[in-house]
Amino acid sequence: MVLLNKEEIMEVIPHREPFLLIDEVTALDPGKKCVAVKHLTSSDAWVPGHFPGYPVTPGVLMVEMLAQAGAVCVGVLPEHKGKTALLAKLDNAKFRRQVLPGETLTLEVEMVKLRAGIGVGRCRAAVGDEVALTCEITFAFQK
């Protein structure tokens, strides 16, 4: 079930192609939890160069995908409407599985702290039942 498609996501966060890295939001509890999806394809911008002949999704982009899901989670709240969530800190990142074109990455962010200017999310990215990345992200809001 798709709650937000790409066009609706772009109403919440400022990211645009080629750096809008989530395709849809499938579950959303505003300010508390967001589940988003990225369908990885051979036409993704990084595929030709990372790495030629072995197109593994860069870990830093998976972190960004999770950050965008977190930004949607809080960006739908009235008090954060129109603000940009900037990545401020990354903790305990553990890359557990490579992710390749043709796979679908499910991105889960659960907010553990949310104040006026700062948000902290516990994050998990997975392909099916296989965890690819776990981490905690902190972001700051900017008008």
C-alpha cells in the first residue's frame, strides 16, 4: 500500500532528481515512524561508476535514503512544514549486506527524540528479511 508517491514526497522534502532517493512511503505515523521504499535499478545514477561491472549501492547513499525517510516522518508535522532536515550526525552505522540493482530496499525510521530543532531516528534498511544497514541519525531543522 502506497501512502505517498514521489510527487507527494516532494511536497514534504526539497529533494529532487537525481537526488530524491526514496520512491514511495508505505507506512507513516507522523513524527514517530516512517517506512519508505527505494527500488534500485540499473539506471540509478551511481551504477556506471560504483563499481563498473559490480554496481553495489554506496553505503553513504543508503544512509541518505534513510535520512530522507526520516525527513518525511517529521516534515509532515505542521510545526516542521517548510523546514529542511539537515543530517547532523551518524552513529553506530553497521553495513551488513550489499545492495544491488534489481533489489528493493525497505527503509524504516523510528524517531526516538524530537524537539524543536533536532530529531534523532533509529534506522534500518533491508532487502526482504535481510538487514543491509542499521544506524542512528541525528538531523537539525533549518528554515
